Amino acid sequence: MPNGRPRSDPRFYLTAQPDGRVQIPTLFAESGVVEVLEEPPTLRPPTLGWDLWTLDTARHVAGKKAFVENGYRKRLALFTGGTLTFVASCIEFLGWPRKPYQFLRDPGLNGVGLTELAFNFAMTVATVREFMEPEPERFTVRSGFRALELATRARVHLDREEQVAPAATHDFPPRTVEWADDFAERAAYELVRQTYEWFGVEANAVPFMSVSCVEPSAASQTMSVLPSPLKSPT
């Protein structure tokens, strides 16, 4: 966390690692790829949805990474090897209700928010790729949860109370996604589907996905994230 103490808040992480060695010439510059970290692509106007915007100015750890953060709510980092990571807190961001004291009483994970976040992350990966030399042909995407069991012994659940997290901590299997024009849709689909299935939702019941996403190898797939979700992040 920003104060240097180990984190204990429930959180969701996303990573994308390029295949092969890449360089990012502008990683430690004042412009270039750092501008993507400061103003990452979004489905909706910035900060109106579940996006990666932190309103922070990029900072650097010499020879290692550039990063931006918004307290414990959001942290986005790009490392010298090209790996992009994002950590989202359930409290005051990805959880529902949004207010901490309400979340502690009924710790729900906002499925709409998670879906939109995964797509925004994948779009950011696609944009960051443009600054890599050479531009990789595939990425390995990973995700997982930490600290989903609260001090009250209650565990975070998905949209319904019976969809309880099977464990307090979990790392999903890595997924390799080939580069194509629809990279963001396919990468986000892989991330969202495995999350919902872990919470006990069947693949064909994952919301906000078009039927054409059932076979993610098809180039014509699209992800239908509703622009006005039932649980607004405002």
C-alpha cells in the first residue's frame, strides 16, 4: 500500500506479459507510453465507469517500472520487460456496496464493474503494445484475487449471495491471447469467464457477453458490455 504496510484489503489483480523480449524506449521518459498510463483508454468517459484512470502523474522506479496509483483503490504499473499490471481494491471501487462500512456488512463483488474493468485493461494492453519494440504477437494474461475473507469471516460473493468465493486467495490459470484487431474483446472474455466460473456461474450464463463469444477463436467475436449497468459506479 502507499504507506508501505502489507495490503490486507480484498482485491483483484490483472497482468499481461508479452511473448518474447521487448523494449519500451519511452518507459522512463516524460512522454510516450507513460501518457497511456496516465490516461488509459476507456469504454466510457474517464472516471464514469470502472476504468484504470487514477488521476495521478506517472512516477518511476529507476530501471524497473513506471506506475500510477489512486490510494489503495487502483494501481497501474508497466515494467521494463513489458508486463502491465493493475490492482483493483474491492473496497470503494470494485465492490458493492461502494461505501466501506456497507461492504464489510455485505461484501459483494460488482460483476458489471469487473467485466468493464477487464475490457478496459485489455484495451490498455493493446495501446501499450504500440510502444513496444518489437510489437509482440501474443500476450499471456493472468488474474486473481487476494484477501477475499474479511475479519468477520465472511467471504466476498459475486452478484448474488450464494455465489461465494470458494477461497480467500486464488490465481487463475494463465491464458495466451494472440494479437489481432479483436485482441481486447478476446482477452477480456477469457478473464471474465474464468472469474464467473470460479464463483459458480456456468459459461453460458456469464452476463454482458454476446453469444458469439462462446467460441473465442473466431475473429468476429464481440463483447457486449452494457453502457448503462444496473449497478452504477457513481
